[in-house]
Amino acid sequence: MRRLVILSGLALVTLAATVMQATIIPTGWRISAPVANFATTGTMPQGIALSPDGTKLAVIEGGFNPAALRILATTDLHTIRDIALKDAFGSPVWIDNHTILAAGGSTNAILSADIGSGTVTTLQNAGPYVSAIAVSGTTLASVSDTRNELDAFRLTGSTQTTPLRTVRTGLHPAAVAITRDAVYVADKGGATVTKARLRLHATIEPPVTIAVDLHPAAFALSKDQSRLYVACADDDAIDVVDTATDRVTQRISVGLPQGVGASPNGLALAPDGTLYVSLGAENAVAEIRDGKLIARAPAGWYPAGVAVDAKNVYVIDGKGERSRANPEFDPTAKHGSGYVAAMLFGSVRTIPRGAFSAQSTAAVLANIPSPQPTPPQTVVRPDGPIKHVIYIIKENRTYDQVLGDVPGANGDPKLTWFGENVTPNQHALTERFGIFDNTYTDAQVSANGHNWSTAAFANDYLERFWPPNYGHRRELYDFEDGAVASTPHNGYLWDDANKHGVSLRDYGEFVSYAVIGGGFVTTSMSGLTGKFDEHYPPFDLQKSDEARIDEWKREFDGYVQRGDLPALEIVRLPNDHTSGTKPGTLTPQAFVAQNDHALGRLVDIVSHSKYWASTAIFAIEDDSQNGPDHVDDQRTTFYLISPYAAQGVHNAHYSTSAVVRTIELLLGLPPMSIYDAVAPPLYDAFAAQPSLAPFDVLSPRIDVNAKNAQTAYGAAESARMDFTRADDVDDAELNDILRHAAGKPRL
């Protein structure tokens, strides 16, 4: 288990009070200051519900830190009670003003909480992994995310249930709505809604499948039950289903013209029939009246659900109000370890309904990065001198952790664990090709990191499920290599390239072993079929990055000989992840030094080839979760390597999506989401005239074959960790081990 970190209620209030102005988050998007009351919650609030009397809000906290049910007053959002839960997911349901039901996630149960006493009991076993519930009258329904199943019960009193029906649903059911005689289920893993009849004394009809837009995530049922509103997260649409005919009669677009990526993920109907929609990836809430989108209003970072009364909209923000620096990064401390997932507190905002207007819509648009004018004669163009891109994705390091010792840039050498002695090539690359000290990963961890790195997006399924997965409350890791629920609207870079006739080759990204334990590599991504190296290992710390480069070089030499180098190569170099101090494996410094030398070798090989003059190499971490940084816990290392790279210190704010957008522009590819569409290309990072001198790889300065001893700090803990998949370890424990291995005392 990862070490779980909680701030006290007082600390949460204090933290909330300090966030009162607009901020820039790592993506480069702005978060507007709250216009009314707001409060900080625990990590990743998943759902919100208004009490029957309108005086209280219930919020399910289901992120990395321990799950909880938070009760807040609607008047000023102060916390009335915070009830610890073993697990919870989805939106809570009020039975009366004192009793709340919750989907128990990995408890495989429907939980009942008494908010007066704070006691929690199991109302009904159901599951596995109960992800959503609904109640209407005496009917209770729940769905199992991993079994793809609906269970319906009859409520008898407040503590008894009687089974009614069990029905197979589509993939990953995510929301439930109950009418007089049926239950509707949103099949988030696909593009359907499942309808099951619940007549007790008639022939049981088979379930009905209703086609809707991609990845339905949330429901709202009209007061007369004639219309079911469906938030389709990956098609930026609200589909309106006629419950008499079970057909979609209207499609309401909630996306922006810049590109797909609104992620509608929560719905609430006001007493007057106005519909409010949380737009997770737009950091906004939409107002819909009479089937038309009327206005938007700014929310916090990644809104994940809404509730509404006659006067106000209440929105939960899954990632809160801002990101944070983590120079302390002390995973052994009881509070505030500095680990990104533990610090990713959510928030609740009150938005007066009267605040939705043309002005609030303008504020939402102003929070999105403005388009960058294309400089005349820029080399960042499809018909320019750069014809080939090699895109390298590494694992989990912050800027300060590696480059904090570089003079003249914004680094803190006290936080540098793998400095020039360990990473001489990365330091030499910054001196030769320029250093970027204001670049950020769009992701927090590897689960969403590899999606942001290859799709410039992470969808709602992924953003909701990685936090409990990393908190070890959901075992299923289905975020890469063909996981359909995690696949966004426009797919990935390889899909973009295939659609537009751009040749590509993949080395280790979104692939896996055909047989557990090694051997040939396969993929579940149709866009990569026939376009990946079957001999290049996926994430596997038992395989050397040097061996990876050997295999990559084998193919590269063939391309040089034939003159047919693909326009795009995606290369995964993962071993800077390290395996802690697991006895018999490489030391953390050896792993990072090996990774550094492998990167240097690749640059050396390309720069001594005939393709050097026409190539740009981009190298970035998929996320920066495993280190300290005095600026932001998502700031990372990034290298642009090319004869056209401009030397010096680059202070402009860039993110993963900016890197992806630059690659797209060089190759003539359209953007895949709103994030790469609006991201600033790296125009200023390229010089007009090339410097064609090759780069000579530097030899390691330390022993890259050094192994961890049985007596190393954290050896026993490391030996118990599972390093077969990126991040499938206790992050705080691993980071503490790495800090000791680097010889860094606590600050």
C-alpha cells in the first residue's frame, strides 16, 4: 500500500483561504478565482448531492488519500461532518435529511451513513467494485464496474433489501437512473445505455441497448421522467433520450470550437428545468435551457459533478484550485509528504445561478491559452527542413531532481538527486541545445501521463479511476495498451499519423509482452498494428535501456541504409523510474545513469547519421511524481535536440501538450484535442539556421552496473515492491528510499 496522507480539517480551511486569485495550472490554462463561497475537500471528490431540505451537501472523496463522506452546509460550505469510509465512488444518495447511501467501490457493498452519529454500515453486498447507485421510491439499484452488472433491490424500511433483478450491462457502468418501471445504466466503456425493466409480476423482458455518443458518464432524469439526459464524456455531447421510445431525440454540443475535450461528466436539473453540466476538462460548468447551451461559468480544476437548488449551483472540482510546489518532499512525514497525488486536494464552489452570463462565458474562454501567431519562416512547419521527429518518453522525474544544479536556470541544487555526476549527457544536452526551466507534465502520474504524452488528453474514465488505483483501492489498471474506456475521442498520435499518411514506428509505448515474463511484444492498439518493434521491450526494469537502444539502433541502421526512416518514431526509455534499493538490482543512481547514457547514445547515433540535418528529437518525462521541485510538483525535464535547437535558457511556459503540438506542426498533423490545439508551439525554441556539429555521447561517471546490497536502506521494502508495472508501488515509500540513496537529508 502507498502511504496515505491527510491534512487536518484546520489545515484544509487554512489552505482554502490562501487560494483567492486566478492561477496558472501546469497545462497552461488559467483557473479563475471563485465568485462566491468555496472550500477545500480531500483528494478527488467524485460526486455531490443536495439534501432533501436543501441545507446540506454530501460529497464523496474518492482519490489517492483515504475515502470519506464530507457533509457541508450550503450557506457557507463549512464542513459539518467528515466521515471516514473504507472506500467509495460515484455520487452519494440522500435517503432523508440524516441518512446517505454511497457506492462502496472496492468494499463491494452499498454503504449507509448516519450523518448525526457518523456511523457507517453495510446496507447491501453488491459488486465487485460498486461504482454507482440510485434510489427512487422503494427501488435501489447499483452497478459493478468490473463485472459489468446491474443489481436492483426493493428497499424495505431503512435497513432491509429484497433482490429484484440482476442484468448484464455494457462495459464499465458508471451511472444509474430509475423510472417508474425501469432502470437505465450508462455504459461508460462504450457508447450505449442499458435499459432493464423491473416489473415484478410480469414476464421479465430482456434488457434494451440504446445507442448514444461515446463514453456516457452521468444521467439526469426530467421531473416527468419523459427525458433522460446523458452526459457523453468523450463526444462533448448531452444526448436526450426519449424514455417512451428509447431513442436519442436531441444532441446538445457542449464542446468549444478549438477542439474536442470538454469531458461533460456531471448533470443536475434545477427546479425550473434548467440543466447544469460539469465540464471536467474545460474547468467550467455549462447552463442549458430548452435544449440550448446558454452560458458557461468558470469552475476550479477538473469539475467532476454538480448539484443545484433554486439559487445556486454547487460544483466539485476533482483537482481543486491549483497545483503546488513540493520542495519538502518528505514521504515519512505524517502531513504533507509532497507526493503529487496526496496533495491533489479537491474543492467545492458555489456559483450563483445569476452569475451565468455572456461575461462568465467570456471568462471561461479567457482561461484558455490564446492562439500563437505563426512566425514568418519558422522551421516549425510541415514543409520545413525538419522531416523526422523522434519522440522519447521517460519516467517520473522533476526538473529540480535532475537539472536543479544547472547554473543560470531556475533550479534548486539542494533538491537535485541525480545531478551532473549521474546525468552528464542530459546536462551536456542542455548546454548544447538549450535548457527549459518552465516545462510541465500535463499529468500527475504514469496512468494519465502516457495518455497525455501520446493523445494530449486524458479522459474522464481515466482521471476518475487513477487516484483510487494509486491509493490501492482499485486493482484494475486499464489505462494503456488498448483499454477502450480510457481511449479518447480522437485516439493517439499513431492514429493521427495513420489518418494523415505520416509514417511511424513505435518502440515500447502502449505495448506489452505477448507472454507474461518476456519474449515477443504485442499490442492491443489497432493503430500500432504492424508499426511497432516486436523486439523492443515494454516497461520492464529487468531490461537495460542500453539494450533498448541496441535494438532501436538495429532498426535505425536499416533505415539509414535503405533511406526510409519513418517521419515519426516514439521511443520509451523508462529506466529512470528505478527499482528502489531492491537487492540485486541496479542502484537508483545506476538506473538513472544508464538511462542518461542511453539517451546520449541515441542522440549521438542520430547526429552522426545522414538524418541529423532533418531531425528533431523531443524527450520528456511522462510525469514528475517521484521527486521534489521548488516551483511545482508537475515541473519536469524536457530536451529539444536538433541542429535547429536554439541555445540558452527558455523560460516560456510549456507543457506536454505544447510538445505534442509542435510535433504535429512539424509533421503536418491536426491536433487531437483542445489541449494540443491551444497549446503554444515551441517556435522560440528553434533557430533559423542549423548547427550541424554532431553530439558525442559522454561516458558514465559512475558505475552503471552497481547493484543494491542486502544492507541498503529500504532493501527489504524494495524487495516486496512490484516493479513489473510503472508506479505499482508505494510511492511515498519508494521516494523515501530514493532520497536516502541520493544522500539527501530532509529539508
